[in-house]
Amino acid sequence: MGNGKRRKKKGRIRRIIMIQFLLLFALMGCGAFYLVKTYGEDVSAMQREARLMVGNASSKTFRAAETSLVYDDSGNLITAMKGEKDVYYLSYDEIPAYAKAAIISIEDKKFETHRGYDLKGILRAVKSYLESGQVTQGGSTITQQLARNIFLTHERTWQRKVQEILIAVELEKKFSKNEILEFYLNNIYFGNGYYGIQAASKGYFSKDVEVLSLSEIAFLCAIPNNPGLYDPIEHKDKTLKRRDRILKQMKEDGKISEATCKKAMEEEIELNRSQRGKSDYVETYTYYCAARILMEQQGFQFQTEFQSEEEREAYQEEYSALYGECQANLYQKGYRIYTSINIQLQQKLQGAIDGNLAEFSEVSEEGIFTLQGAGVCIDNHTGLVKAIVGGRNQDLKGYTLNRAYQSYRQPGSAIKPLIVYTPLLARGYTPDSVVTDYEILEGPKNADGVFEGEMTLRSAVEKSKNTVAWNLFQELTPETGLEYLRKMNFAKLDSKDIRLPAALGGFTNGASPLEMAAGFAALENDGNYRKPTCISKITDAQGNVIYDSAPEPVAVYEQNAARMMTDMMRGVLTQGTGRGLALSSVASAGKTGTTNDNKDGWLVGYSPYYTTSIWVGYDMPRELPGLSGATYPGLIWHQFMEEAHQGLKPLEFLPYIRPEQPEGGADAQESGENGEGTEDLQDFPETVGM
């Protein structure tokens, strides 16, 4: 081909290229004119909104969704409270240099020089909109992606794209490049619920990002471009290919040497995802306690009694609204929640419940065991909850009902020490007071059908005589007895409960295992009640203390009366209805409880170290043949408490002072009770269940 022909061909190519460029420019110009003419007012409004949003933003705006962390009593992480974003926030200096270089090389090469947007990317987006009527191509800069993730939705419309650009421009005006990159790497989505590079590092490698290799960092940086496509779990091969592309880009950009690139590409990537299952019952109870503490911080006053149904409904509406708000804050504000939960005790309690109920395999339509158990263990020294189990362990999705504090069941005879005996011990009775067990017309029966006549109060407690408790409660009055439960925040008391069957656990709604444990812990604590919680301290993400307090004791029972009650309940576990359940190495006391037709079984007891409450029954109340406080609940209680006390120093309860016997009165009182505290009146309320 001659030189003339070659010159003519080159000229034609130049003219074609020029014509295409001019046509494209004209197209873009027309498009831009069309957009401005048609949507000018909307764009102006969006610009004002962008300035306002960014103007009100601060560094805190980009930390708003930090993960809250929950720790056990030894400072070990129990769980991370993951909301919409799982972010372990890192400052710019804490982010590895390789991570910054990698993300810039693959996502936004002009990041250091542009003003928030890439003109070529915008032109591509405009062309896409004019051709298809929707924005299908991005070309977003790092700043635009940050704007979208923090301030906008991810819908594909031109309005959102314009907003994204306008906000990006404002962000570049207000924040430095280092700050924007810091915000970006702490907020970008890395798939599988991980927001931020530190969360991704923890989630995929179980390591801090600062100790990752270059290859591992590039692997992580491959994900955000399309977390579904480059999912390391489902499409690891694609993630690896994009990792290699990032490494090559870093080499071309002069960020790493060819040898370093080659070595990183040859490195095998081994994921090490944490398979730790959720601590179902610990987590739900912790979140409950923490949310209520935050409510208290806002001045909310909790109530358990109401003058009318309207007052109850108004309170519940206010409670629910604030509880929901505080619960949401737990998932967004990066709290550090320190609990009293001891994981070893938690596992022992769960194991005791699971093991002793293992023979019952029936499940509901939802696949949940129909026969259930729940338990709570309280540290008697601090009043804090050490372990809480709300049901049998099952591999179920999501959280399940935590029966330990969310279920209210009839407590049977286990309630007697709290509303009958200890109050009477402060009114002149002693363990040696003589009472009478006799048949009461239209009154309760004893389980064995035997009425023994005169007996000591100690013996009546050990044998759980229903007639004795009934008569003593009548003397005390139901109003007086129930007042003790009110002081200990029993939440489901009803005005209908002010009647004699309450002496035997016949309530409209019942009590929770948590409430029963806290009530008995008050007896061990010389009559001083402490509101149960598992929260010892809460700080914000910067370490500022929000809450740091121990439960305040409230005097409910007279000290000597509580000590006498403890002494009498020691006999329950050695020679009474709980015979054989006494602990082998340390002093122990407790009370059994069983309701009508063997629907609910309880064992609540304590040592100088721990108070533990155990409940067993069906979620939908029905008879369990052979159920009593001493059978399944007793076996669970005994196994757990024996294991919990291994290696602990033997201790005895503090002695009571033997009061002088009053003349008449106490020794002459008549009473009665039943071999396990079973209510047997036709008008007793049925067990309510959940």
C-alpha cells in the first residue's frame, strides 16, 4: 500500500473517531440539557438536601452502626450484637497500608485526585439512562459508594445517582481523603453480614486485619465490588481470580513489586470461619437486661401494679415503644456489655436440663420439644445471674422462647416459704412452733391423704403440708403475704390472687424461674432482695462508662426469720419431700413444688454460694406422670449444684437466734399442708403457661 493510501485511511479513521466523539458529546449534551430542563428544580432540591445531610454529619455518623460486644464474667467475648452492620471500627492508622492500596487500585484509581466523582463514570451512567431508562452502570468512586452506603438506598434511579454525586462532592469538601477512606473501609459490605474490613477479617479468618497477609487482604478487597458474585463461601474460585486481578493492579500502580505480587498470588487462602453457635438463652436475657438498663437511663419507671386496665395498657404502650428504641440502640451504637454470666456454669446447667430430660423426644409441629425445662443460677455474693437456661438445647434457627424469664407457671408449694412461712417467722413463730395438720372442709388435701394432727412447723415444711400453709396464710391474710412478692417485683400478680389458694401457688398467671430464684436468693441474703440482672457494666465504644452498678438490696424479710426459714428448708433436702437432694460438700436448703395433675414441677434451693431455680413442664400444660419437685426438677438441680460446687470451700449457713416462745399464739396455731404441695380445689386457676 502506498504512502498516499495509508495517509487517506488514517484520515478517514480520524474523521470517524471525531464524528463518533462529537455525536457522543452531542448526545450527552442533549441528555444533560434534557435532565436540567426537566428536573432542574428537583436537582436543586437534592443539592440543598445533600449540603444539609453532610453539614450535619460528623465522624460519629460513620460509626453509628458499630457492633456491640457482650462479655462473660472473665472478660471473654460471648457474642457480637449484629444489627444491619457488623462493624469493628478502625481508625485510619489502624487500617493496614496494603488494604488502603488494594481498595484504591481496584475500586478508584483516581481517588487521591478527584473531587468526589469520575466524569467518565458519570457520562457512562447518563448514556445508560438515556438508552434504557434506568441506571444500569455505575462507575462510582469510593466517595460515591460511601455516600450511597451511609445516606442513601441502593435503588437504581437517576435521582439516586444524582444524589450520590452531590453528596460525594459535599463529603470531599468537608472531610479529608484519609477520613473518607477510613469511613469507607469501616462501612463497605463484605458479604455474609460483615460490614467493614475488620468485621470481614474476623468473620472469614477469625483474625484481626492487622495480622493478615497481603494475599488475604487482597482476597477480602475482592468482595465488595459484588458481594454475591465474589462470596468467599459460595464462589471462592471467583474471589481468588479477583484477588489476583487486584494484586496485578497493585503491581501496575507501583504499590508492590513483581516478586511480592507473584508470591501473594501463589499463597493458598484458608478460610477459618468461627462456627461458635449462638448462646441463645444468654443472649436473649442479656439483651433484655441491657435494654431495660438503657430505659432506666432515660428515666423510665417500671411498674407491676396498675389501678385500671386503661393504666396498664397505657404503660405497656409506653414501655414497648421505649424498649424497642433501646433494643435497637444495642445493635447500632457499639456498646461494650460486661455480664456476670459464667460460661462453664451455663454449660453445666444446660447439660443437666438436657441430660435429665433426654428420654422425652416428642416435638411440636415446629420441631420444638414439648416437654421443657428452665433454670436460673444466681451468685449469692453479688445477686447477679451466673447462668440462665430457657429450654432444652436444639439446633433451631433464630432465637427461641426463653422460659427462664419469659414464661410464668404455677409455682406450687415452692411459693410457701416466700408468702407464708418466712412472714410468719417474723411474727412470733419458730421452727419448733406446734401447728396442727387436719382436714379442712372444702379446703386443700394433702398428697398422701394423711392428716397427722399436731406437729412442729419444721416438720410441716419438710413434709410440705398443704393444710398448715392454708391456715397460716389465712391468719397472715393473703393481702399481707402477696405484699412480699410485690416488693420482689413479681410481675404477673393479679388482684384475683388475693385469696387463700395463693398459699399453695394457685395464681392467675404464675411466676417465672427467674423470679423464684431471686426470691429464694433473698432468703439466703438475710432477707435482702436484689433485682436480678446479668449486667455488671456497660460502656460506649470509646470506653466511657454508661452503667456500672450492683443490684441495690431491699429489705423484704426480717433477718432472723430468713435464717430460720433456711434452717427448716435444709430438712426438706435431707428428710422431707426433697430427700436425697442435699449437696455433699456444702450446706444446702430448698423447697419442692408440684401443681395440680403434675403439670409443673419445681425445685428452688441454695447454698451459701448459689441459688438455683429449676422448672419442668410442658409448654402446653398437661400431666406428666411421675412429675414432682423431687423427680426431674430435683435431679436437674442436684446434678447442676454438685457440679457448680466442685472445688469450692465447704461453708455453712449463718445460724439463727432462737427466739423466746410467746405464750399461747404461735404454739397453738393450726395449720396444714400436703406431701408435695398439690392444690386440689375445683376453683383453683389452671396453670397459665407462657
